[in-house]
Amino acid sequence: MIAAILDGIVLGLQYGLLGVGLTLIYGLAGVLNLAHGQIAVLGAVVVSVQMGNGMAAVPAILIGLAASSAALLVVDLTIMRAVYRQSGETRILLGLLLMLGVAFIIDGILVWKYPIERLGLRIGGDPIAILGVKMSRGSLLASGITIAAGLVLVVFFMFTKFGLAVRSVIQDEQGARLVGVNPARVRTFVFGLSGVLAGLVAVTRSMTGPIGADNTISLTILALIVAVVGGLRSVPGAFVAGVLLGIVDRLSSFYIGTYITTIILLVCAALTIVIRPTGILGGSSG
Amino acid sequence: MSSPLLEVSGLSAGYSGENVIRQISFEVDQGEAVTIIGSNGAGKSTLFKAIISILRPTTGSCCFDGVDITRLATHKISRLGLAYVPAERHLFPELTVIDNLHLGAYPKRPDPAVEAMVFEVFGRLAERRTQHAGKLSGGEQQMLAVGRALMSKPRLLMLDEPTTGLAPLLATESYTALGHLRDSGLTIVVAEQQVPLALELASRGYVLEDGRFGLTGTSDELAGNPEVQRAYLGVA
């Protein structure tokens, strides 16, 4: 039981970061990024290819994160322009369809060019006992990196001028313009940031198991579920939702079976929409 | 002689191809307080939105401090020192009062002296500084909207119906605060339906009717004008 919960927290931290990436783009641009998992895996595959060419892990990871980030930057600066000119339902729909197109393209490239490329970062050393449960060093390092990334985000959003500007655009774009914030620039930045976060999730997950082209869709679906449970506009909500869903995931795999886990997570998302449409932390957005 | 701080000439704008305001021209000099009075739907908000580029004007131009701001992006106009307080306020509801104020100074660092001045003029905001803006009363939200605009150290403050939704006592209080700002040298343009308050604040005014400027004159002239008295001052 404790083992399952600890495992769940490790997994959940990554789910949280996955959901945060999706939430940021939705909150800011009204675009549901259905290519989030694809962007994540793209980064992991780039890391794997670089390491296959003999590059050391850390620079390879940095290049991988840059690749994920660059992919979303290009999306923001090109096809999303057409979306930003629309409003309301048209905007949501067009954004959805275009991101789905991006997902297909990345999936296509990965399956075509790198069908067997898998990133598996093996972290050596003996397991470390936590609360009497032996945790692999890979899990601990992955969690450490994820928590550090979360803390960086908290500092950025709470204590920096630009972080505050991002939150202002999420809450009232017109108001943000009036105080001198350029929403287009904030949006571009957040697409880039979301790409880095997606890449980071894939890289940290590869510390506990290999990540490749066949993980894209499940990561996108997880990101969507986590973001919905978090309230779709709440960054802290997405993080908390990720951790809780990670624990639910591991407990249900442990006691019921892996095959039904995704369904249980989907039920969690559906229940959230019905019972608490503003997400797990209520109305706190930004 | 020096050129006006704001110069609007021949401005027309509206929605879906239909002009709500037509051929509006006016000037505001440095240090002046000017009011634009008009009833609901006369086009006051449309005029402001066209100046600040929230709406794209169909004809005409706007110059602020010698810079052509027609069609310049809203955030750039704000950075030039033209602050606009819309009737809908557009605060950031889930940010604290202090965060809302600090964003007012964006992209510059908030000036502690200006912040202190805002808290002095709007004492109630100081008590609420860690509360979310969405939890404030209507009057406090109005104070915050003006305070946020002041944080950018604007050279021109444009307000659209600052008394919207306020009880009469709060409306008067709100105008007392604006009077202090005027006396400190801030240039103010205020659109208003509460004409007595606006005429007391401003030295002169324009009457906006059906998208065009009609009467114009000093506040005393307007207050003494029988048409204004009948339409806006409730004098039979």
C-alpha cells in the first residue's frame, strides 16, 4: 500500500507537470494542445538520437528540451496566428483541429523515421529505502527534477514581473493590454515554456521506463485528464491533480489491474466536470 | 505655443461596419481636466476604445504627445503614458490588490512613492492589499482600477464612467479623489452620465449626442445651458 502510494507520487509529479503544460496554453491562448504527448516524446527521441551518436546525457537532454520547445514555438508563430484571429467557439474548434494536425504530423515523423528509437535513461546504484520502501534511484532523481521544476515555476509565477504578466493575461487579456502587457509575446513565451515542460516529463519518465513513439497518445490523454481535474485554468490545480491522479493510477493498477486504470482516470475527469467544474482547487486560476 | 497632449481629429469608429461615432475632433492640453458628457449609447465608450486601439477607427487620427497613436497596439499606447480606466474595469480578479497595482506599472518596476500616493488617496485599498480583486466591493474595485492606472505614472488619465454601479456617496468620494489628482497636475479626460460631478471636476466639456459632438464650452457655460440642464441636470 505504502509502496503503491509512493510510486503514485513519483508518477503523479510527472502527471502534474504534464497537466501544467497543457493548462498554461489553454488558459492563455484558449487552445487545447492535443499534441502535448507528441511534443514530449519528440524531445525524448531527440535525446535518444543524440546519445546514440555518442553525446553525453546532460547536453543531449538540453538539446531534447530545446527541440520540444522549438516545435511549440513554431506552432505558435505560424498556424496559431489564424486561431488567435478568431474568438469563442470558432477559436476553440480551430485550435483543437490544428493541434490534432500537429499531433498527426509528429506521430507520422516518429513512426516513419524513428519507429524503434526508445529513450531509457538508466540511473545506476542501489535502491534507497524511503518509509521502508525501496525506491529506485531513477524514480527519486525523476521526482527530484520534477519538484525542482515545480518550484522554479512557483517562483516565476509568484515573484517575477513577467510571471505576473503571464497570470494577468490568463485572467483578463483586455486588462493586460491596458496595463502595457503584450499578450502575443506572453503567448509565445508560454508555448516555449510548455514545450520545455513536456520534454522534461518525457525525459524524467524515461528514468523509470523507456519512452518512444508509442507513448505519444497516452501522454496526451493523461495531460488532458490531469488538466481537466485541475480545472483547466489553474496551474497549481493541475499540479495537485497530477499528484492525486498518480496515486489513483498506482493504487488502481495495484488492486484492480492496469487495464482499467485509464478508465478510472477518465471517470475522475468526468466526475470533476460534473461535481467541481472549476477543478480540484476550486476557482483559483493563474 | 505648445501642442496639445491629446489631439483627436475626424475620428469615426463602430462595430460591424456601422459607425457609432462620426467625425469626432477634440484636443486636451497638458494639465487640463475635460469631460465628455452623454447619455447611455451616445458613443462615449466607443470613442475611448477607438483612441486606445481596442477598436479600429474607420477614419481619422489620434496624436498623443506628438506621437501618432492611431492603430498603435493598445499595450504600446499604455506604455507611452496614456492610461485608460474602462467602465468594466478589467481588473485581474484572482490576483491580490497589490499584484494588480504592481501590474499597473508594467513593464517598469513599481515606484514605491506612487504606490504610497495611491494608498494615501484610496485608503481603503491599503487595508485590502492582500485580498483578491474579485472579492472587493464595487467602490473598492473602482478605486483599484484608478490606482492601477496611476501606477504607470500616466501623463493622461482617461476614465469611462467611473461612477458606474456606485452609490451616490461613493460616486462623490470617487470624484473628490479625482479632484486631488487634477490638482496635482494630472491631465484627465472623463466620460460621464453623472453630469454635475463631471462638470465640477472639469474646466470644460463636450456633449456627445448620437455619435457626434454637439455643444461644447467651459463647465460653467455648459452648466448654465438650458439644453444641458434639461437633458442631463434634471432641471425642468
